[in-house]
Amino acid sequence: MAVNELVAQSVVKEFSHKKKSFLALDHINLNIGEHEFVSLLGPSGCGKSTLLRLVAGLDKVSEGQILLRDQEISKPGRDRGVVFQQYSLLPWLHAWENVAFALKKDKTKSKQEKKELAFHFLELVGLKGFEDAYPSQMSGGMQQRVAIARALVYKPNLLLMDEPFGALDAQTRKEMQDLVLKVFTEARSSVLFVTHDVDEAIYLSDRVYVMSAKPGRIAKEIKIDLPKPRDWNVQLSEEFLKYKREILVELQSQKK
Ligand SMILES: Nc1ncnc2c1ncn2[C@@H]1O[C@H](COP(=O)(O)OP(=O)(O)OP(=O)(O)O)[C@@H](O)[C@H]1O
Ligand SMILES: [Mg+2]
């Protein structure tokens, strides 16, 4: 039987403010298999980031549970790497130091080993030769590559990405999608990927959870049976358009 990297069971998240409570997530059930790429797709405010933060251990569930390899999540950990929309690099550190910074607390590795790992992961994301650049000297796409290298450097089983390409132009975004597919294949991790973009979700994923808002729920789960490895041309295929239609119809029906 396939192993589950992550399982969310009846997860409820309520926010309280001045005696009023707000139901952000309503009984969410989902799972991510080992080495599976899963996307969360849905309208603004449906709770995608809230769910990702719960999985990252940055916030706590109100009800239900989230299990990572059968262990309940209670805090952030090195078994999960997180990439946010904003690159959040430290501006006073070189690219490689930003990556190595993620290994700061690792007492098992020497300074030299950490530097070598940082260089290795920068090469993996296509930044060989830019190890000594500062964030201010890099484009948005390059900074996001550094952020991805930083999330990968301690080899997490699960990579969490919250609209990582939202701030990038269309061409860079395409390049980054292919980079993520390559990294995903080489790092052999599982991915939970949050996006607004229907094409991006289909292109990258093995499975897509379509969410609805008010309250945030899983409206539909769609397995994407497109051949792998994928290249951009698949986006012109009949099968791709069939998935796109199915998702757009679901999102449209939510508006009624
Ligand atoms: N800390 C918080 N306190 C109160 N309400 C919150 C908090 N965080 C999120 N919410 C609310 O929960 C709902 C879901 O927010 P969330 O940011 O998860 O949505 P999202 O799907 O990521 O949206 P977007 O696509 O715009 O990023 C929103 O209505 C938001 O206002
Ligand atoms: Mg969000």
C-alpha cells in the first residue's frame, strides 16, 4: 500500500477576534503520498495559506489533526521546507550564506560542509556562479531560486510552497515551474503547492484539491493523469484542456 507523507483529518480552523469567531477551514480531509506533488487551488480567502501554515506548524488546528508520517504536527520542523511568495532572504548575507543559514542549528556539520551543501543546492536551482551575490543584486526569479535552495538544503521529506511564483512575470514563472518539476524529481520529496493559477496546478501536479470559500472546504479532488516527465507542450493537449474545463466549471459553480 502507498505510504502517506501527510494526512489531514477533519481539520477545522477558527479565528477569534473581539468575541467574534470566523470559520476559516471547515473539516478538511486530505492526504499527500510519498513523492507525490499535490496542489491546493481555490479563490482568494478560501484558506489555502491557513492550511499550509498549519502543516508548516506555524499555527495550530482548532479541531481535527494533521499527521506527518503518523506523527501529529505541533511545531515547525526540518522534515518540512517552506517557500513563501515573498522571498524573505536576509539582505546582508550572500546567496550561499542565505542557504547555509537554514543549517545554522545543525551541529553535525562543519562550516565547510554547510558551505558545500549550499553551493550544491544553488547549482541545482541554476545559480552556479552567483553564490557570492547579495539578494539586492539578483532578480525576483533568482531570489526565489535561492529561497527554494534554502528550503531544500536540509533535505525535507515535504516541501510546502505558498504561491511561490505569484510575484514573477509570466516568462520567469514558466521557467520556475520547470525548475520545480526538475527539483521535485531529483530531491525525491513530496510537495504541497498552493496556487491561484489553474494551468500551473494542472501542469505541476499529480493531484489537485479544488477548494471553495466561506468557509474553506475541499470542493473537489482531481487526479491528473498526464504523462511524466512533462513539458510545456502538454498544456496544448486535449487531456490538459479537459482537466482545465473540469476545474473552471467547479470554480464557476462556486460563484452561483
Ligand atoms: N490570523 C488570522 N486572524 C484572523 N483571520 C485570519 C487569519 N489568517 C487568515 N484569516 C482569514 O482566514 C481566511 C483564509 O485566509 P487565507 O490567507 O488562508 O486565504 P488564502 O486562500 O490563502 O487567500 P489568498 O489566495 O488571497 O492568499 C480569510 O478570510 C482570512 O481573512
Ligand atoms: Mg494565501
